[in-house]
Amino acid sequence: MVVIRLARGGAKGRPFFNIVVADSRERRDGRFIERVGFYNPVAAGGEQGLRIALDRVTHWAGLGAKASPTVERLLDQARKAVAGAAA
């Protein structure tokens, strides 16, 4: 099964997460199919905290990929930001 989940990076105490499409049998930080965005929970100042290619997520969801609960929450945030910017 294909899943959309977070892959951790960054240093100890400074987490950084890539949002990736991966086979569910692969390790959390292992091989992935495609990187569709990133999440930086400790973004400060002018740094961007969240970027997601919503078109690619929609593509993979159409092919049957399931998003993890945390990624679902981040997708909701990204969709609200896009809707707020368009209004």
C-alpha cells in the first residue's frame, strides 16, 4: 500500500520533516517514491513552515494513497492557506 507520511530529518532538537509518498513497508526515513513537500515545526521569522504540492497529493490520493493522520492535519492547514490567499 502507498502512504503519504512524514520522514524526519534535521538535527537533534531541530526537527524537519519531508512529506513523502512511500510504500508502507519501507522504513520511516527510508526509500520513498516522491517528495511532495516539507514541514518545519520550528520555523521562525521569515522561514517557511509548510509547503505542500497539493496537485501531487491529489494525484497520489486518486491512485489510492492514504495520508497519515498528521499529514491530513497539515493538508487541511495548506488548503485553508490557499483558500485564504485566493479570497
